[in-house]
Amino acid sequence: MSVMHIANIQTFDMYFRTALHWTGRLGLTEASEKLMSSGAKPDTRDSQGATPLHYAALFGHVDTLKALLINNGNKV
């Protein structure tokens, strides 16, 4: 059993950032895709109203940005 199967995908830190917020911020595209395929929601907002998509864009992670957009039903 992998960690992805035993962790709560929507667990958040003190600023309401989920693992998907962090993978967006760090540009971890493959990890973002795995989280989303396991049920992580790309439209979850943190305490400032930012989504994982915002973080990927802010830090210039184009591939992660595309993955988040595609998973959220947008065509890139």
C-alpha cells in the first residue's frame, strides 16, 4: 500500500494549503497529477484564497500549470 492510499488527500496546513498547493508551488508536476488522480481538488483555496493553480502560475511552473488546468476540465 502506498502513502497515497493511506493519507487524507485534502489534509491542510495552518494556512489551509493542501499537498496540491505545495506541489503547485514547487513545480512537482508528476506529484500533482498523482494527487489529483487520487482525489485532490485543484480548486481548493487556501487562507488567502489562492488555489494550487495560482501557486504554479506565480512561480512559473508551466508544466504543472497545464496539468492543473487540464485536470480541472480546461483545454490547454
